[in-house]
Amino acid sequence: MAVVFAKTKMLCEKPFHYCPGCTHGIIHRLVAEALDELGIGETAIGVAPVGCAVFAYDYFACDMMEAAHGRAPAVATGIKRVCPDKAVFTYQGDGDLASIGTAEIIHAATRGEKITTIFVNNAIYGMTGGQMAPTTLPGQVTTTSPYGRDTSHCGWPVKVSEMLSTLTGPAYIARVSVHDVPNIKKAKAAIKKAFQLQMEGKGFTLVEVLSTCPTNWGKTPQEALMWVKESMIPAYPLGVFKDVTAQPATPEGGAQ
Amino acid sequence: MAIVTVNEDVCKGCGLCVDACPKKIMALDSSRINKKGYHTASCIRMEECIGCAFCAIMCPDVAITVEK
Ligand SMILES: Cc1ncc(C[n+]2csc(CCOP(=O)(O)OP(=O)(O)O)c2C)c(N)n1
Ligand code: SF4
Ligand code: SF4
Ligand code: SF4
């Protein structure tokens, strides 16, 4: 009998502390498998955020550093410049990256830092009890928007992938989802590609992953996956927003 | 036939593997409880398992191993 699926050696034995059904765990696994399959796991260095993934340093079987809230791209910049041959990544939530850390991510991206950012967008502040995030959808109920996000005074969701793809520094920016098996497979391919382009020195790479927070959304794990599919994806379309290695479209429209 | 093993100690009974299985042979066992207090998942008709690993791919706690 052959092993079809087993836990990757790039994840430690320690069980995740995430709530039941929270897709942070799936995203951890995809990052770990990508590092392993590219043969860059042994020497990779990750930077953990402040947020529910704060203990990411306990889960990845590579060197990890903890950054102050939102500052992971700045910390990763320093690490990468000292260790240019190593795979360096940040793992950040939307409160961490798109709120307190907005400056750091924009400047790391525009400098073309050769790092990979895994941006976990669950449209809420999970760790602190479900407050509204910059990425919260219009009308979405959170503890600080109990009647739903009112765009007349709270504005609209920040579309990080679209925004960063206007810059010259990034080499690869994609948005993926992990709400079902086909999408999980696509998410893994995008994460692998991002790390690959980082190692080729092409520039800054980011994969935005739509993720669930069943606990603070007040949904079952199953309902949460449906909410990603039916509410989040229409607001945050999936796709590749920037890829410096993509072939330009042919006149016949035969772009791959 | 394939063999699906659930690491009971880390399963959180979220049920995502149950919904992901195309053969509908994963189930939460309400008569069992692990040390964290969750009803754990297991494969209830192993002879029907096709070894697709959808259950394992969907498991947020990487609790499932699949052999074929
Ligand atoms: C300087 C500072 N400000 C605020 C906080 C409180 N805080 C902790 S986590 C967090 C946001 C978490 O949300 P997100 O980044 O989306 O991650 P999630 O928990 O949803 O995975 C905030 C505001 C803090 N720890 N430090
Ligand atoms: S609070 Fe939300 S994001 Fe945090 S572990 Fe629980 S479900 Fe996941
Ligand atoms: S391997 Fe496929 S058929 Fe077997 S239990 Fe898992 S999901 Fe079901
Ligand atoms: S998906 Fe994983 S954690 Fe959830 S019930 Fe199935 S085996 Fe348990």
C-alpha cells in the first residue's frame, strides 16, 4: 500500500490551536507542502503575524520570527537582505496586513522585496473577538458593526491584491480560496508559483487566500465555507492580478 | 480498497471531511469523545473508499492519512 496523503514533514507535530473548521490550518498545510516540494523548506524563514496565526512559529518546521503587529514585511525585508538565498515568507491576517500594517506591505511590495506574503483574508479580526476589519463586507455584522458595515461612514472593503498589482515591484499577485477541494488545489499551485518566483529573484510575491472564521462569523464550519463561496468571492474575485512571467496575449486570443 | 486513518487526538469534529467525501462514508461518531471533548470523525465503510483523499485535503487539522 502506498501513502496517498500524509502530514508533510514541514509541519511540526504540535496540533493547531485554531477553532474547529477554521481554514487557517488548510493554508498552513499548503505553505508547508509548497516549501517541501520546492526543496526550500529546510532553510526557509517565516515571519508570523499578530492575529490568530500568532503561534505559526510553533507549527512550521523551519526557522520562524515573530513580528510586531503589521510589521512582518519589514522584518522579512531585513531577513531576506541578510540571507538572500533563503526563502523568506510572511503569514498575515487582514487586520495585520490591511489595517495596522498597510504601510509596511505597500512599501515592501513597491520596493520589490524578494519575499512571499501569504495574506489570509477572513474579513474580520478573529483573534480579538470579531471586530470589523478593513476587509469586512458591506452589511457584514461584526461586534463593532452590529447593524452591518455601513459604507456611509465605514467605507468599502480594501482590495489588497488589486491595489498592490498597480505597483511595479510585485512579480506575482493572486487571490485564491480554500472553500473546496478544487480551489485548495489551485491555492497550492499559486503558493508554489509565488515561492518559485521569489527564488528566481523576480520580485515581491503575494497570495491572498480567502479564509473562514466560523467562530466570529457566527456560522458552522460548513456555513462558513458557503459564505466564502457566495458572499466573499463576488466581492473579492479570484484570479491572478499580476504575473511578470505570463505570456502576453496572442492576436488570436490564444493566451494561456 | 484504501485505508483512511484519523488521528483522533487532533480531530476537532468540524465535519468538513464528512461533506468533502464523494462516497459519503466519513461520519462524526457521537458515541465517542476525544480528550479535547470533540466527537471525532472516522470512515464508516472503508470497503467503499476510493482513496481520493478529499477528506484529508479538506481537513484543517491535517488529521487524516490515506493509503491505497
Ligand atoms: C499594536 C497592536 N494593536 C492592536 C492589537 C490587537 N490585535 C491583536 S490581533 C488583531 C487583529 C487580528 O486580525 P487579523 O489580522 O485579521 O487576523 P485573524 O485573527 O483574523 O487571523 C488586533 C487588532 C495588538 N495586538 N497590537
Ligand atoms: S477566531 Fe476565527 S480566525 Fe481565529 S482561529 Fe477561530 S475561527 Fe480561526
Ligand atoms: S479517501 Fe475519498 S472516498 Fe475515502 S473516505 Fe476520504 S474522501 Fe471518502
Ligand atoms: S475535517 Fe479533520 S478535524 Fe474536521 S472532523 Fe474531519 S478529521 Fe476531524
